[in-house]
Amino acid sequence: MFVIFSVFYILIAAAMTVLILLQNGEGASAGSGFGGGASATVFGARGSANFLTRATAVLASLFFALSLGMGVYLHSHGATQSSGADLGVMAGMSTPAPAKQATAATTPANPEVPAAANNTAVPVAPAANKQQGEVPAAPAPQKKQ
């Protein structure tokens, strides 16, 4: 039953979106408020509601009623309440075991893979080449005697 309500909920939301996008906004004739004849408001006088506005109002009412109904249904028939905090997706995760302290005497987890050799040699960066337009350093001044 909840699946049927969810399908109607999505269809009503899509239809309401389409109807809202089809309507002209009140600001479409905003220029008429500045001397175009409508002296009551900036956006013009409000006319009678047409089919699109009435259909949007009906769909919005159905949308809110379904939202409220599905919320009440899930509250009473939904998943069981957990004693801890609501973790969402992480609720299924188990807590990891405490990590062991690493010591020098411990063996690697996979004895088939040899440990890396202690290579203490540090590679030397190659000498930088002068690029085009680079100005050489000025020579040190010589003392006169």
C-alpha cells in the first residue's frame, strides 16, 4: 500500500512541477504597474483564477495530504525504533575490534611479501637549467686598493 502512495506522490509532484512551469508569473507584466493603468499594485491587479491555478492548488493540496498521511503511516508502521542514535546508512556497520599496538618484534601480516629494504640513500635533484630570459646573478663587488 505504501508503494502505491509513493507512486501517486511522485506523479503528483511531477504534474505540479509541470503546471507551475506552464503558468505566467505575476512579474511578467510588472511594467504595467509603473504607469500602465494598474494603480493598485506594482504587479497589476489580480484577476480570477484560471484552470492552471486551480489545478495547481488541487495538486498542492493532494501533495501535502499525501505527505502527512505517509508520515503518519511510517510513524506507526515503519521500522522499529533503535535505542541508540539514528545512524542512517551507518546503522549496519559493526564496531571494529581495538587495534593492536605495533612493536618492533611483530611479524608482517602477510609473511610471503618481503618487507621493504631500508634504503637510506636520498636521491639528488638534477642541477637546474637556466631558462630563456633568466637573468644571471650579479658578480660580487671587488674592493679597490
